[in-house]
Amino acid sequence: MSEPASSLSLELQPQGNHQCLQVTPSSDFCLRGTLKVPGDKSISHRSLMLGALAEGETSIEGLLLGEDPCSTAACFTAMGAKISELNSTLITVQGVGLGNLQEPTNILDAGNSGTTMRLMMGLLAGQEGKFFTVTGDDSLRSRPMSRVVKPLEMMGAQIWGRADNSRAPLAIRGHKLQSIHYQSPIASAQVKSAVLLAGLLAAGETTVTEPALSRDHSERMLRAFGATVQIDPETKSATVTGWPKLTGQKVIVPGDISSAAFWLVAAAIIPGSELLLTNVGVNPTRTGILDALALMEADIELLNQRDVTGEPVADIRVRASQLRACKIGGDLIPRLVDEIPILAVAALFAQGTTVISDAEELRVKESDRLSVMATQLGKMGAKITELPDGLEISGGQSLSGAELDSFTDHRIAMSLAIAALTAKGVSRLHRADAASVSYPDFFTSLQNLIA
Ligand code: SPQ
């Protein structure tokens, strides 16, 4: 990466199979400009999966061309879906029809993507008479899969794997399924979606009830493709009716608010910054980050709010301002679960002590995000305490440059890169390339926004 106009410099250096980002900060820079963040990862996965299951053609505009959706595309291509080259802004998928996925001749590799593995397992469980093996990278093979194996087994699924069928690689023999009403112990869109997708292949009605509402992209898109989906917001339940006729659709993927979150926080904490983020998905099950930043008194404005193929979208303006500490927990957590690492960075610059609780789920993401953020920000001199279910972060701090590591977790890589911009002294962020999982152009965009 070339030298920026200011004296701040970002340099990506090869390091074995990975890349190391060297950040040499300066005191006189800010972030300015207009940016379109890449397509929503959750919606991208679902559009590929439902496109593969539907009859006819699905066209997808704005699909995230990150590593995770590429894993989903490769898995469904191996099962007979015809997916056009993933190098353009318009992707087409020729579906095979519900229940008609082909038995792949090799192991299905979900890479780093929990969404690919868990949602796909729901769809594979009911492909009668066919055999599938699913695996992933080191991180994904260490993540818990029993949360989807258990409800799928209640529906009649046949699944085998390591650690009492709870860790990939997992083998699945497609089997006739029965509908269930599943009371999920955790608010998880991946659990909910896996069960609802399995419910498409079971006679009758399959319901999932959650302790708090998780993202509802599956429910919205299933409806758009022709499934009958009932939502009961009171009981936090979603119900699908089995064996719908799914028909290929036109999907326009909005920008990912989880990717926008890095810019929202960066612009809020770097004095003099002002950014306009265009075309960002603002589905209320995902806008917890906006609510948290509003609690912190960030200067954020939603403009041009509209609906695009069933998902709410807006442009978001953010300007630097003095943040205040806040308490984040309860039902807000599933609505900002992936934004907690970057919120921890915001909290370092807020007046007072921010406490994040009820976030134990972060321990089973691509890394243990509570532990990694506490140790990595700690290396920069931050006063941050790891709690069993969250973080306690003292604000008003100044950070020092340090040797940092993403632990190959994309959200950690981008959060630490933003923290490094604000530090005094050089930071080296090892395995920074992890950002490509959800945001392949992150460092180029960062470079372009520096003013
Ligand atoms: O797909 P994966 O690897 O699980 O990705 C993450 C992320 O940070 O991008 C979580 F690590 O996002 C999940 C999110 O945390 C994506 C997701 C979805 O698309 O349904 C739901 C959330 O997970 P969960 O377990 O709360 O359902």
C-alpha cells in the first residue's frame, strides 16, 4: 500500500501465509468521504442458499464477495446449483429445487464460516438417502455444533461427529424429518435458521422460539421466495410450513451494518472526521450498534431511509464527537453481537466506564472475542477487564503502539486496526488478512478515507 497524503502510514507486509499490517500513526489526520460498504454477509449467504433450493433462476445484486459467501457458493455448487462466476456485481443461481440437492462427491468445506456450516446442516438433514460430510478451518472445527445438531436430531436427523457429535468434521445422512416446536436456549439466528430451513423439508409446521430476537433475514427471505412464515413478536417465535414451492427471486443485498460499524466508530472517535456511508442495511434486528452509539451520544444521522427487496436500507452520516460510557446488555446483545469488538474500541474513548454484559456468546465466535479484545487492547495500555460474560472498559485513555494479533478473526483484525490508528507509536497487526472473510477491501478503503 502506498504512502498516504498525511504522515499516517499503513503498510501490509507478507508474513508466511498471512499478512501483517504496520500502522504508523500521526496526530494530524481524520477520516473523510463517502463510502459504500460491501454487501451484507448474512443476507449474501441466505440468497445463495435459497437460490440453490428454489426452482428457476435467482439473481443477486451486491453479493458480498468475501471468503465466507464464497465458501457457501462452493458448497452449493458441489451439490448441483449452477452459480455464475463470483467476480461481478450481478450473480445468478440456477436452483435445483427443495429436496433435490445432489450428494457431493467430496467433503463440503465451510472454511471459516459458522453461518455456512450451521444453516447448511439444516438443509442437508432432510435430503433423504444422501450422504454429506461437512468441515471447516481450524477455527470452525473448534466451534460448537451441538446447538444445531440437537434440534435437528429431534426432527429425526442422523448426524455423527467428534466430541459427541458436537464438532466438525460432521457426517450427515439425509433422512425423513418431522416438524417440531423448538425452544432455543440461546438467541441465535444460526440455530433458528438451521431449524427453520430443516422445517422446509418436514411435513407440517416447524416453530423456533428464542429468548431474545435474533436477526430475521432468513424469515424475510423465505417469505420472498414463496414460503409461508409466521412471526409472533410477543413470544419471539417464527414458524415455517413444510414443503413450500420456492421460486427464484431477484435479491438486492444491502451494505452490511456490521462492516459499517468499523467506520461509525472510527469516525466517531477520530477528531475532525465525517463520513457518509451509503446503502447500509438497517434491519431493526441488526441496528443495536446504532442504539449503543446513540446511548454513547455519538453524532449519527440516518438519511434517505427506504426498503430494498424486503430489507430496510439507509445512508448514515457520522461525525466525530465526545462519547459517553454506557451499559450494554440484555436483548440488545443479539442485535449487535458482531459489533462488540469495535464497540470496545469506542468505549476506550468515552467518558466513564462502559460495561458490556450478557455477551458470553462472543467466546464461541471465530475466536474468543472477549478474551482476545481484552488481551490485545491491554497490550496497547488500555484499562479493560474481561468479565465472564462481557467487558468492563475505562474510557478517556490513550493507547500505545504494540505487537497485535487478529487470531485470524476478521472482526478482531478490523477492530484492532482502528485502535492502532489512534495509538501513539507504531503497531504491527499480525494476521491482518483475516479481514477478507467479510471485508476484502477494508484496508484499501481505510487508506482512501484518510484525510
Ligand atoms: O458465520 P459466522 O462465522 O458465525 O460469523 C459471525 C461474524 O462475526 O461474522 C459470527 F462470528 O456472524 C454470525 C453472527 O454472530 C452470523 C449470523 C448469521 O448470519 O445468521 C448470526 C450470528 O451468529 P449467531 O450464533 O448469534 O446466530
